[in-house]
Amino acid sequence: MLPVGVAAAVVASAGIALLTASPAAAATCKAPAGSYCVGVNYQTSHVKSIRLEGRCLLGPSNTHSTVHIVGFGRPDVQTYGGTKCESNTHNSARVIWRSAPDSGGYRWVSIY
């Protein structure tokens, strides 16, 4: 039996079982002093990926402990209808940054 709070999927193929699991909580943010990790909250089905600080972040809503932003600014976010930040799927979804980080050190951006 799997522990509570762990999502798991079992796939059986050709007699081989593969178990994958992910933690229920966000990864620990280890951003440098004065910086924060990024959390993305997708509030629309029209956006499947975003480009932030030159990196393509894929939906669904998630935290990104290896993507850091400095301070409390509002970095440029480009939104895309495709799942891999394809230029031909660029759109203009509304982007709102949360003004303060959460207790885990994440600055959240919501995409509408």
C-alpha cells in the first residue's frame, strides 16, 4: 500500500511493472539570497506553457525549484497555447504575480 499523499501510477507492459510516484508537497526552494523560486498557477485552458527568464515551463500548475527570480519585480512572462513554448502558439494571456513569496520561498504567477 502506498503512503497517504503520494500519487502513483502503475503501468504494466510486456510483463514489466513500472511504478512512478511524486511527492504531495513542493520541492524545497534553495534560491540564492534575495531570489525566489517560481510557482505557476494556470487558470485557463488556453495556455499550456510559459516562457520565463528564458526557460520554457510546462503546465499544469506546478512549482519550479530550479527557476529563480530576483526580488519582487514582475519578470516578463510569455504565454503559449502549445505544450513546448512554440512560437506559432504564442498568445496574450493575462499574467498576475503574487506580491510576496509563500512560506516555502516561492513567488507565484497566475495565468488567466
